[in-house]
Amino acid sequence: MLQVGSLAPDFTLQSDGGHEVSLSDYRGRKVVLYFYPRDDTPGCTTEACGFRDDHFEIIAAGAVVLGISPDPVKSHDRFKLKFSLPYALLSDPDHRVAELYGAWGEKTLYGKTSMGIIRTTFIIDEGGQIAKLFHKVKAEGHSQEVLAFLRG
């Protein structure tokens, strides 16, 4: 299980627009890496739009935002366009990266148990280490929590 101080595992995934993005591309910068269940659903839209609305301040705090879900690239393209999301959305269809980060597991909704994304955010420092971990995130106001941490 990854913890604060752990080296964030590198990965390469397809981004919206179809190009590949690796975590190591951002070495030297802080990265807000957030895992979310599904494009264009109420909670995920709330969280994504929070990061959109706070994007300028997150960039000013020296960080970039990357969102990861199992959705395909075409879904990410539609989601970004619909909500004017200014950051990369990465496709993890086999949830390999989510599993690597401990953001894939058993969830219970309305009494039904299933496997899926556990809404989780990692703040990765310039050296590639995990500086902060938010587990079982509540979508509303989450970007403000992230921003407060980035501002120190």
C-alpha cells in the first residue's frame, strides 16, 4: 500500500486526444493525481469541475492536475469538451494503474458490493514522492482541500 513518502509508481496511459502521458513527464513539478469512477456522472462532474474552477490557483501553486478513470479516450474527450476541463484525463481501462495506487477495490452502493474505483487523490512532489494522500474523497469541495495542502 502506498503511503506518504513512498515513491509514486511511474505509468504511461493514453490521454484525452489520444496521446500518451507518463507520470515521469512531470518530474520536477508537483502533480495532483486523482482517480475518479466515471466521466459525466454527478459526483465525478462535481470533482472535475472543482479542479477546473481552481485550476489557475493550482498551477500558481506549482502543480499540474491529472485525472484517471477506466473510461475510454473518446469518453474523456466528450467530458473535457462538455465541461471545459483544462487538464489531462487519462484512460486506465484495465484499472492497472488504479490497482497499483490502491484506488481500485470493493465498494458498496445501495447495499450492493462491486469492484471499482475508490475516489482517491495523490499529491506527488517534484522528486516523485507521495506528499499527501486523500482516500475515499468526497467530491464536493475536494479541490479546495488539495489547494490548501499545496499552499502549505
